[in-house]
Amino acid sequence: MKKATSGKMKKPATQREEFRGKIIDALAQTMDLYGVNYSFGQLYGIMFFEDKPMTLEKMQASMNMSKSNMSYAVRALIDSKMASKLKEKEERKDLYVAETDFFKAFQSFFATKLQREIDVMRGALDAVIPPLSETILELNTTEEERKLCLEDLHKLKHAVNYYEWLQRFVNDLQSGIYFEGRQDG
Amino acid sequence: MKKATSGKMKKPATQREEFRGKIIDALAQTMDLYGVNYSFGQLYGIMFFEDKPMTLEKMQASMNMSKSNMSYAVRALIDSKMASKLKEKEERKDLYVAETDFFKAFQSFFATKLQREIDVMRGALDAVIPPLSETILELNTTEEERKLCLEDLHKLKHAVNYYEWLQRFVNDLQSGIYFEGRQDG
DNA sequence: CCAATCGTTCAATAATTATTTAACAAATTG
DNA sequence: CAATTTGTTAAATAATTATTGAACGATTGG
């Protein structure tokens, strides 16, 4: 992804808006690093500075983009728990706020991604290890093939260990213990 | 990114190759999650199973893709330290190996990404905080504008704390202390 | 209960990214 | 040192993803 050329954000009027723009760009670049659409990252940045809950209409105005795209964007942010929808509405319109605590945002974003990774890999490992083991155990498997299967199995067992460790890591991340030495909140 | 339809991998001949294919697909999906080109992720998977060093030619044959693209792919893997180039060559051809220790691969991949994030964000914060502070200190700043700037400054200071914490986290990640409880190596 | 409006989805289009082909410089062998 | 051969890059093309506009059901306010 890349800085979109369509629907460019409105030009900074004050110096403060210019500063915000720089931080928003850095945030969007950062999120882009992890596979998040650059524009969706920008929206996070805008919501980060906007202290009040925002409507889709407001987002549309800030980003100069279609409401449709804002709908997709805000949903993506909600999926990775970087934003949330409020229960209240403002004259029929849904309201959304960004998670402005970077520590919590980090926790949510990575925990979500890592958990998805674990689920995908565990799914594949669980599907492959049993029949691979079976092949090794079968009498009519050639000696050469058995040797190759054993090597693969060894690698997959290493992967299982890794993903068990990673699951503990994610649990710890969610528990908050890594944030114990933090300064501020 | 998405499973490429061009240059599809050769069909599995043995059951073992089919199993490998499933794991390779899961690995590629996983890397895709973090913004890595799916095909490049597949290449990592192939190198992961191939125990010997590989040449570009070999990669080309395994993936049914151009040597050019394999050159790009292997470089991306090297950049995130998931693979490395050997000093030796095999009849003029460069040799590459994948990092097969998932713990080390994790360490490298995330440390690289997170460090890039820290650098981008610190760059923006360092560029913005001093002039923003200056604006607040200036006499001819309106009361309203000063209030808004102060709110922004507060948020950015929180971000600085976060990135200081994240830098310590990355240092710890690189030191290996998070892997102390691991089972296997 | 009707008219307006919100948010979502689908299909179309625009924009970006992935991949290839071709050209080239560096290295190497005979 | 000439002829190959390698790996990289640039430009062109193919494929995918992002964004929009329009259509629709749901909701709500009159």
C-alpha cells in the first residue's frame, strides 16, 4: 500500500494541523508496515487526535473520501480493536472512538494478529502431523520416503513447540505483564 | 495480497509433498498477515523444508516463477533476516538458506519490523514536539490555540513514553530473554 | 405508516502492487 | 581477453486491492 493520491486530506490551515499531519502520516506508515491500508491508518490518526466520538460523516469530511470507504475503514479498525463503536448515537448517526492509549492499542493490535497467525498455523499443523506420522508408521512406505517424512515431522514438531510458546506469549501480552515497567497511562 | 494465480507451484507428486504444500500455504498466509507478499512467504516455506542451500535457479524451478522475481523475493527475506546468503557459491551461483529455527525467525522478523516502526514514529515525534512546544510558549499564540496545542502535546508525550517502552521491548526481544521458557531448539 | 436518512453491500472503476521480459554490468572460465 | 553466465534493475504487463457510486434494507422521526 501507499499514500493514496485520491481523496487527499484537506490542507493544514494552522501550524498545529500541519504537525498533526506529520504524526498522522507516521502512524499510517507504521500501520502500513503491518499490512493495514494506509488510508485506514490515516483514519486512526485522525480519530486519535479528535478527542470526541466521530460519525462516518465526520470521517468522510476529514478524509475527503466516500462514506462507503469510511465504513470499511472503521470496521477494519474495530476488527483489530484500535477503535470501537459507542452504544449511543448522535442524531441517528453511529459514533466511533479510537483507542488513544498506545499501550492498549499495541496490545490489541498484536494480540489479534498473533492469535490469527497461531490459529492458521495450528490448523495446518493439526491437519498434517497425524497423517504424516501415519505414513511413517505404515509398512509399505519406502525407506527413503520414511526418512524424508521423518525429517519433515521433526521440523513440524519444532513448529508446534514454537506455536505453543507463542500462545503463551500472546496470553501474557493480553494479561498486561509486559507493561509493568511503563511510565504513563 | 492473495494467493497468486500466476506461476503456480508444481502439483504435489507424493503425499509428503501435499503435506508440505499445506504448511507452506499456512506459512505464506501468516506472512501475508504482516504485509509480506504471499509468494515471498511461499518461498520461505520452500526454503524451510529444503534443508540444503538453494540457488535462484532452484527457487525458480520450485515456484515456477521468473528468476527476477526470485531475486526480489530472496532479498525481501534477507531484509527481514528470515534467510541469508552464504559466502560460498555453487558453480558461479549464489546460495541461500532459510532460518529454520522459528524462534530466531520470529525474533528477527518482529525485531526488524518493530524497529522500523520505532524509527518512523520517533522521527515524526522528534520533528514535531519541539516546534509544538515552542508554539505553546510563544506570547502571541491565542489562548484557544494554546489549549489545543497543549492537548496534542500531552498525547505526543504519551506516545514518546510508549515508544521508549517499545524500544526496551525490542531490545529484550533481541536479547532472547522471552525465549527462556522454551522447550526445544 | 410514510418519507427521510443511515450504514452496508455489490459491482464498477481507479490505483497500486506483483510479476515478467529484456537489457546490462560484473564476474568467471577457458 | 572473449564468451558465457549470473544477479540486478528498469520498463512493461498482469493481477490484485482500494475506492467509489448506486442500490437496498433497516431504522427512526414526524
